[in-house]
Amino acid sequence: MMRVTNQIMTNNTISNINNNKVNLMNIEEQYQTGKKIQRPSDDPIVAVRALKLRNSLTEIKQYFKKNVPDAKSWLQVTESALKQVTNICTTLHSLADQGSQDTLTPEDRTSIMKTMQQYRKQIYQEGNASYAGRYVFTGYKTDTSLTYLQDDKSRQYTITEELDKTALKTGTRTVGGFAAKDYEPGGTNDFSEHAENKTVNYLRLSYNKLDKASEGFPKLTYKDEDGNEDDIDITSENENGEVLTSSDPKAYEKPESGAKYIADTGELILSDEAYEKLKNAKSFNVEYNKTEFAAGDVRPEHYFNCKATPFDEEGNLVEDEDKIINYKKEDQDIEYEVSFNQRLQVNTQAKDALRQDLGRELDGILASIEDVNLVENKIKEVDRLIGNTTDEKDLASLKQLKEQMNTELTLKKKVMQERFSKSLNSIRDYQDVVNKSIADLGSRDARLNLTEQRLSGQNDDFTDLMSNNENADLVETIINFNAQTVIYNASLKAGAKVVQNTLLDFLR
């Protein structure tokens, strides 16, 4: 049997008191901090689990409170812009339907033209929608607007426009006609040749006001069914060797071969042979240059493979390859991580939703209205000449000229009405493309809402798990504190009785 001394009893008493004091202190810290442990060594399992839960909850909060709301805002800005475009299309369809009637007065035409001009600008202005300083329709180039904000001619763009069979157009154009300047007082005036409407096949490029033909541009290349590439010859001059423009009376005469390039309207008038080649081709493209861009024109880099060459101080194109920028047409999807291992595309590119088709269709309508207005002005000018002329021969010539102009007016009104009528389907098709993009946004938004609901539940669940793992039960802590206080006080009392009696007390 081991001999128990007073020193042993004293040491054991002090040790037990200290242990009870430590236990009381631990419970007191739990009561003060509300946490089960104050340091990892208190309970390593709780500490490790706390780190994992906190890390998971931090990620959930990042997704739930930042990434998802940011993605939703991006989608909402995009959808709002596209819905505005569909509203514009609805109005344009109504105007086109009105314009297709043959009861339009000059005032009606002017009103329709002004309204269409404004809506034509507004469609692509909607493409400049931005969120948090980032343009939402321009892919990775979020710092670049979709359209030019001001006139620009600082760089020459060499644009490669990939086309397919749907780009081949057939329409009616007025060929021939006279102007008041063709009349010579007292001269031999022959106005017997009248204007006529002819059916032409043509390609309408995505821009008007293109650069004049030079150095192999424009270039029309096609690939036949066997995969062989070939070019179609293009001419850009009239029979007098002058640059061909849309105001040339014979601009829209079908060429015997190849194609005719009309730079100011951005059109290629095709011969029957060229039309058949392109119609049967697997694919084809047109390369052309454009330097002058007006405010509101879309930037080519958002739609096409193109090369931008700046001008030097002397106005010449630079040759330094480091200063020439090559843009590639590609899908540029911006994705947000909205949950664990889940990414969602938030952007819609203009090339998919805001195509060039409608803008160019409206350009054609506006040009046809302007053509009618010009003929009416020519007739007014001839009427003025008739009023100031007394010579019978000259009067006869002027009356014949006016008759031919009236014929031209009738023909161009038919062309205008045809353009209005054809644009009804074009506007509807364009609106379908926009609506398809809106539907795609809606499906993505629905996915995002489901993810948000799941994250909301996970946020609550992980918060509860972390609370259960880390936080002390207040009621249980108070009970334990009171119990430990009693134990500590009892140990002090017991220790006081044990320590006060020693062997000396019995030897006195």
C-alpha cells in the first residue's frame, strides 16, 4: 500500500482545483464568445470542419450575392435592349405596310422616310447598351461600342463578307430617264427614249458609301460544288470610263458578264452567268474596302473578318504590320461561374441578334423614296422651264421631257412600292431572329433563377451547419457554467479543509 503524505494530498488538491478552474474558464469563454472552441487545439475535428464549412459558405455567398445578381443584371440589360428592337420592328412593319399602298402623298412619303431614318439609327443604338461600363453586345471587346459614336475615317477597313445563297437578291430597278439639264433651248432635243423597269439580280453588301474600286478590290470569290475557287470579274466604270454610281441612268442595267460595282449603294449587279454561278456555289465572299464611317454605322470588327489599316500623317496607308489590326469573326462567349462547377453564358453578340440585314433593307427603301422625290423635283423644274418658254419647238420638247419624267415617276413609284412590300417579310424575319435571341435569354434566365433558388437553400443550410458546428448552445452553456461554478467552489472548500491539517498539528 502506497504511503500518502500531506504533500501528496496538497498537490492533488491544488491540481484538482486548477483543473476545475480551467474547466470553468473554458465554459466562461464559451459563454462570453458564443463559440464552442477558442483555438484549434480545443477540438481539432470541430476546427477542421469549421474551416471547410466557412470556405464553402464563402463560395456560396460569392455566387449567391455577387455572381448571380451580376449575371441577372447583364441578361436583363440585354433583354431590355432586344425587346426595344422588336417594338421598333413592329412600328417599321406598320410603316412598310402603309408604304406599300399606292395612295401615298408626298407628305406621307416624307413622314415615313423621316420616321424610318430615326428608327434605322435607333435599332443599332440599342446595340450600344452597356452594363457597369461594359458593352453587352460586343463580345470580348466590352470597351468598344457596337456603332461609331462619331464620324470616322482614320482607318481603312478591308472587309471579307461571307455570304450564302440567301444573299442573292432579285428586284426591279428603273433604267434610263432624263434630267432637266438634258434640255437645250433652241437645240435638237430628242426625248423619245423612255425609262423602263428591269428585273436585276444583285448582291447587297452590309455597307453603303464604300471606297472606289482599286488594286483588286472589290473581289468576288466563289467555291463551286467540287471545291474549286474562282473569281467573278467586276467592273466599276460606265461606258464613258467614269466611276459608276447609282445616279447613272444605266447603273442597274444587267451586265453581259461578271458584275457591276456600285460603291455608293454597296451593291453588285450580277449578270445571268454570275448569278447562276453563285446560285450553285457552295459558298462565296466579297472583299471590299471602306474608309468613311458615319456616326451610327456598326463597327466591322464586330461582324466580319477584316483588317484595319491606319493612315499616317501624310494621309497614306501605313505599311508597318505592327500597326495593322486583323480582326477575326468568332464566337466570343462571356461566361459567369454561377455555382460549383457551373458556368452560364451571359452575353449575346450583335452578329447573332442585331444583324445588318434590316438596316440595309431600310437603306433600300429610303433610297427608293429619295428617287421618287428627285423625279418629282425634276418635274417641278421642267414645269418652271415651261412657264418661262414661249418658243413652240422648245415647248414641245419640254412637254415631251415632262411626259418621259412622268413615266419615270410612275416606274419609280412601282419600285418603291415593291421595296416596301418585300420589306414586310424582311422585317418579320429580322424580328424573328431578335425574338429567338430573347427566347434564348429567357431560357438562360430561367436556369439562373433555378440556380439562385438552389444557392439560397444552400446558403441557409451551410449557415445552419456552421452555426451548429461552431456556436455554443447558450442554455446548455449557462447550465454547465453554473454546475462548474458549484464544482469549483466545492473543490475550494474541500481543499481548505484538507490543507489546514498537517502532522505538526498532531505533534504539539
